[in-house]
Amino acid sequence: MAGLIKQKMSAPETEAPDENNPAFVQALKFAMSVLYEQDAADDVAKQLNSGQDKVDALSNIAYDLTTTVDEKTQGQVPRELIALLGMAILKEVVDIAEAMKLGITPKDAADAFKQMLLRYLGENGVDTSQLQQSMDKIDPKVFEQQGV
Amino acid sequence: MSKAVSGVGNAIGGVLKGAVNLVKDVGNGIGRIVKDIGSSKIGKAVLIAAAIYFGGAALSGGFGASAGGGSFLSGMSAGVSSAATSLSSAWTSAMAGEFSQAGSTLANSWSTASNAGAMTSPGYVAALSSPSVSLTETAAAAPEAVAPEIATTSGTSSANTVTNTPLGAPPDQVSRMGANQVSSMQPAGSQYSLSGASTSGLTAPTGVYQGAGYTSGTGINGANYANSLYTPSSPGVMSSIWNSPYTAPALISGGMQVGGAYIQGQAQEKQLREQREYEARMVEEARNRYNTNVGAELWDPNAQAPIYQAQGPAFDPYAEARARAAQVYAPAQTGLAAKYMNA
């Protein structure tokens, strides 16, 4: 996420994130293109299949993909949409894992996203020990909620 | 490029075909990413995780709705919507390195989402649709009717009044204290009261220990009497020092020094004793080595000194050798000539 760091600091925005932001749309298109048109999904599948820890594999692959997409789009994705981009990419990685019959559970996906957040904060010099303890207190059952 | 993107395999395994079929039409519906993510069970889990771990909004909204009698997830949905702004702001702050600001914003998002979730609950909706209530119809009763009630109950309430029931017969152990003491432990009626009106003027019972600080006539419940029982009039020096917040540390420190000096002295004495024993042992060993290596008894135990320093005749190996050689090589002359020569 080097591109993000280069962006100028601005006051916290007060508006809801715009999913139609051109840079965000471009980054998402690029991610989908890499995954499926350039067959990166095959490599993702192999990594998922060889990984011992499903959560780690999901988290690392999605995080690396998000980082790469952000770099390739010169960090033009608005900061408030990076989280959404990471979630979308993680969702795609989870879809691939499900196609591989790896038995991904909602809790696995939630834990993967948690690790993405912790990794990002850790790489930016934040002591994530207390944060991780707080996160671990969340009842896993809340991730098993069905549709509205 | 990341490891995941690099080294794309050429062949697509059959098991992956399902995944390939999931290729999204990124040109359509890009504005509904959140809805797309939440369309599946796992995607919804990711949304919930995002809301909890970073926004903290959706769950709080769900809780609010549940508390109001509504659906958890309906409230969660409202919470997500209402907290989207907070979530965005928090993420922006975190991205900018303002993690403390992000944390503060996240905390606010929890509160905001909780309120939003509660507002979707049926109970809240019913409350909004209920008819208004006239203030005049629900006005409280006149206050003057309450005041006499308080005055009446305050004198008879068992929680606030100590009854004057005399003590029963004392047990055997108490009887051994003496008649005066036992009688003093059975106060007459109305001696004890929370009001304290009848406690003045009582004297301490006969036979009960009265400390030095007791002043006669202040009453059995008086402070002087109580203090006299539990406070010694003239505590010892050590007690005074020990109870003083100023001198107690010094006492502790001094005690530590005394104890330390004692321990140190014991250690020195032991060390000296061991040193003496060691030296004595070394002398004995040196003496033994000396005697053993020489091969002869050179030590005179009577004189406590080597033989060559002793007063007695010393052993002369040369003289001994000459004597033996004379016996061997110079035997007594027994021939005719020798007989005559010795004459």
C-alpha cells in the first residue's frame, strides 16, 4: 500500500464511500482481470491448496493482491475505499477456495479479514497485541448469522 | 507484483473450473459491491467482520434492534447504513496514520449504529405511533400527603430503631466474670438508643476495665470510655516507633542493618574458622609428604622438629654405611699373624 502512503493527508471525510469512484472501479476491474483473465486464480488455487492454514492463506493472498492492485493503480483508490477493495478481493479469494472444496466457513473469512487489518496496522508500526486481544473476544457466532 | 499474481499457471485444473466460472462482469453493478459481497453467507461474514473489527457499527446496530424486539440483522443493516460515514472516516484516519483519531471515530460509530439499530425495532416504532399523553393526566400527587407518612414511619421502622430489649441470661462463661460485670452487661431499658438522648450521665460499670483515658461521667457509650478500653495510655517505645509513619521505616531499616551485620559477622567467623582448618590441613599434608618422599623418619615427634634440628643424635647414613662396610670388608682377623698382630 505504498501508494496510499504517498497520498496527501486530508481531513476525515464525512460522506459515505462512493463505490462508483473511477479509481476504485478501475482497481477492481484490474483485480478481476488479473484473477480470471490472466489466470492468476489458478495460482491462487494452488497456494490455497498447499497452505496448511486456510485463514492465513486467505488473508495473505487477499492482502498481497490488494497491495499489488493498489500499487498498479498508482494509489489512486481513495483511502476510504481501500477497505472495500480488500473486502471485495478477499471475497473473490474465498470464492476460489470454495470452488476448491476447502470448506471455508464464515468464521474463516472473518478471521482472514481480521488478519488483513492486523497485518496492515502492524506494518504501519501499530502495536496490535491489545487490538488483537479485543478482536479475539468477539463471539464467533456473530459471523454465522444468516441473511436478513 | 505479488506472489499470488506472479507465475500464473497455464493449465486450469478441473477443480478450478468452478472458480473460473465465477468471473465477474466487472462492468456491471460495480456500484453495488457491498451488496454483492453480502449476497453469500461467507461474504456476509466478511461484511460483519469489517463492521465489527473496523467499524464496530453493524453489530452494535444489531444489538440495538435486538434489545428493542426487532431482528438482529435488520438492525445490523441499519447500523451499517448509519455508520457508513463513521466507518469511512475511521478508515481514512487510519490510512492517514491517525490511529488515535480512528479509534475515537470507531467508538462513536458504535454509539451511532446502536442508536440506529434501536430505531428500527418494533418497540421503537410502536412508541412513535402511540398517542400522546397529557401531562395533566399523569401529574404526581400533592407532595404534602407524603411528608406525614415519612414522619410516622420513621419512629417505628425496625430498620432505623434499636429496640430496648434487655439481654437474656448470660452463658456460663460470662457468669464467671463476676456479678457486677454480668449485671453491667444487662442494661436497663432505654439505655441504648440511636437518638442518644438517654446515654449521658451513665457511669462505667464496676469491674470492667477502665483505661487511663476514661473519664467518669461521660457515659458508657462515650468516646472516652471506648478509647480507654482499646487505646493504651502509655505505649512502649518500640510500639510508638512502630506505629509512627515517620519512624517505622527507620525501625525497619535499622532492624535490617542489625540483622545484616549479624549475618555478616557470622559469615566472617565461619570464613576464619575454615581458613584455620585449611591451613592446619595443609601443614599436615606437607609434613606427610615430606616424610613419605624422603623414605626415612626425619621427623622427631618428641621434639616436634625435623631430626636434623633435634637435639638427639641424628641418623648419619654415611656412618652407617661405613660401619656395614667395615663388617663386610674388614672382618675380624682370625689368622696366626693377626692373632699376633692384635696383641
